[in-house]
Amino acid sequence: MPSLKSTVHLAVAFSIYITLPLGAQSKSSAGSAQNPGADKARIHRIEASVVDMPIGGDELPLRLDLQKLMQLYKVPGLSIAVIDNFQIVWTKAYGVIEGGSATPVTSRTLFQAGSISKPVAATGALYLVEQGKLSLDENVNQKLKTWKVPENEFTKNEKVTLRRLMSHSAGLTVHGFPGYDVNDPMPTLVQIFNGETPANTASIRVDLVPGTQVRYSGGGVTIEQQLMMDVTGKPFPALMREIVLDKIGMTDSSYEQPLRPAQAAMTASGTYPDGKVVHGRWHIYPEMAAAGLWTTPTDLGKFAIEIALSKHGKSNRVLSEEMTRQMLTPALDEAGLGFFLDKDNPGQFSHNGADEGFQALLTMNAESGKGVAIMANSDMGIAVGDFLLQSVAKEYGWNYRSPAQGAFQMLVLTVRLQGAQAALQRYAEFKKSGSAKYKVEEGTLNGLGYILLSSGQTQDAIAVFRRNVHEYPKSANVYDSLGEAYMKAGKKDLAIQNYETSLQLNPKNQNAMDMLKKLKEMK
């Protein structure tokens, strides 16, 4: 199955921070302006206790500061913007733009936002709805010109609509995109839709009745991109700059893929979990609406603040109050129009993002005015960012539930600190305890295995995947993952054996079919 992407030299100037006086949205709060030391003290507390976790038994709590955590996870650079009372109250940048570099990350260093591209793109689509160019609930084929969604038995009665594209409920395939090496030929969107060479993903098709369930689909958001281009006749980057980025003041953001040289010079380099730099520094994403935004935490903070204020009719530079309320209302389950919502925390809207070598997170509460944007040039960025977010939330007294102290993150930490066997022992303890806080599921060990696999620890990954097969012997997914690990280890017979078992359990597992074909051609 698709892997979870994800000693770094840190510059002497490990951290650079500024309290931003950038106008009404970005200036420091009154308290901070009168007492700059208050912000420094808060920042110090946040950094010093990024990991502060009780382990249980007679063991002392696990405590790590941010610098140690970044080193442990081989994250070269990270940048953050913290929002309080609907204002960016401080930003700070840590580390370097690339492992081994002496160039520090600053608050204006550009990172790939991954899937945070989606809510920004959704804002543009909703703007076009308000301008009468698009409709939320009509069949998108009514306005698509360059390509049409192929009709089939699933679309007989229910159609693919813009609302369903944005809420991942259109029944479309293709979860996400790996991007393209800087030296690879770039496919057109039509080639991506049809899964035609040189596209590196399968065709985007409806295989569930639209409107019946939420299933994440970057493929659907790429159709949204084409729809926006077809009704305006404009290239997507220029369109988004005109109708969203410039209106909000996101001056350091762009959907250009690849970036123009002047902006490319301001970027960080993507980094794999083993600390290696992505070839060419980053991948290129023609699937711009789904994964193509380059930006900074400051600009994401401006975006989140605009959406929150728009909901209350206090700033409507892109969307009206009524449209923003639709955006932040669940269309199905907890999926809004571009954002994911939290039924247990009214007002919370969020999205994470992951491109090759980059990860980011954005969360905001439209009622409390509190939020944070964190971006990192690493496939381990969210792992570090979740802990940092929890530390911010604790310092500011936010009502925010984070997965940072769950079983998965604890196991990743254990792997980094003590190795895979210690993590498997910890897993057994979590399972035996039945603790809701450290709940283990099929994805717990599977995610851990992929982190090990992408970190070059193939034998450890095999051990973890084998344990997961023992735990979930009826799951096609765990055999698929073990097959991938054996394939990477060069053990073709064992890889074939596990892919065949996966296919027996799930005859529709296309990945297993493709890998078996590849393996048998190699024999």
C-alpha cells in the first residue's frame, strides 16, 4: 500500500523569531506589545516541553525540547505561526533549509503545503460560486469542457457535484499524489484523469455512489481544479492569485508548479525520514488544487483568520458570511467544503498536508480565534508538529484534542530512542492495558512499519509488519504492506507470497495485482 512519507546539522542560529507587526491581522496582541518578555517566556515554555509524556509504572515522564525532537526525527527545518484572538501573535523559524546547510529557515522560507492546498483552492471555487460561474449542487459535467467525468452505474442516479468534490463524498478514486521528479516529463490534467503515461497514478473514476460516504480523494479535487479553469479560461496559479491569494494578502504564496526562479530561491528542500534530501530539492505537482501550494505559516495564518472572521461577517474579502458558514458546515460526517471539522469542538476547522519531503498542519477555531500553522521540510514534520501544537495548546489553554500523545506517536518516539524491538514491547503493553489514551489499531503498527521502511530500516520494518500480520490475519492491507517490505529487501518469493495472500483476502487490491505482475516479470 502507499507508504507513509515521511544526524541533521542545525545551523548555529538554530532559531529566529519575530513578533509580527504586520497590520490588523498580524500585529502582536496588546499585552505582548506592552510586555515583549511575556511572548519570549511563553515561547520558551512551549519549546522546552514539546514532549512531556507520562509513561507509566516506575518510569520517569519522557521530556524533550523542540531542538532535541527535531534532531531525533531528522527534521532539518520548521516554521510556525501562532494565532490568538484572531491575530498572528508570533512566528518563529527553526533549523535550516536543508540538512547539512548553514542557511537558516526564516518566517518567509517557502514550504510545500501538500493537502492544505485543498481548502485554499476550495475558497477559490466557492468565490466562483458566489460570482455565478459555478454551482455547488449541479453535475460538474455541465460545466467541464476539457474533460468529463465518465458516467457509469454509480452515477446513474447520483452525480458528481462541486459540493461533493470539496467534501470528498463524490465517490471518486485516487487518494493522493506522489508528485514528479524535477527531471520527469509532466502529464497534462487529462492524462492524470485517465491514468495515461506519463501520469504516475491510476485513472480517476467514480466507484462509489456519490453522496453516500466520505472517502478522501485528491483525484476529486483535481477535477475541481479543471472545473475552475474551464469556467474562467485562466491558468490555475493566476486564477488563485487573483481571487484568493492577493485578496487575503498571502504575498509569499503561489500555486506555480514549478516555481519561478525568484521564489524557488526562497524554498526549503524536502527531506525523507532518513534525512536524505529529495532529488531536485522537491517534487512538482501539476495537481495544483490538491497538492501544489507553496506558502509560509504566516500566510496560512492570514488565510485561517480570514475564514474565521468571514464566518462572523467581520472580514469578507473573498467569501460572504453565508458562504463561509456553508464551507464550515459538515456536508457529510465531519467533512466541510475544503476543511475537516470537529463535532466535539465547535468552531474548529483543520487540514494537514504532505508532499514528498514536506509536511504541514493548519488548525483554527472560528469561535475562540485561536489557531496555529506549522510547516516543516520533512516527511516527519507532522510527527514533530503534532507535539509542538499540543505544547502551544497547553500554554494558551486551548480546547484542542491532539493525537500527539496517542499510541502511534509514542511508538515512533520509542523507535527513535530505543529501537524497533522496544517499540514492539511497548505496543504489547498498550494492547494489554486497553487504555483509551494509547489505543492500538491496525494502522498503528502499519504506520510505524512504513516510517521504518522509509528510514532505511528495512529489517525492522519487516519485523513490525510481521507482527501486524499476526495481529490482523484477515486484513488484506497488512499482507500488502509486508509484501512491500520484503520486495524492498529483495526477498521476491516472500513478497509474492504476501501479495498473493493480500489478493486472496481482497480480490480488488489493484496494488497487489500490479506488484505481483512486476515481481513475476523480474523472476
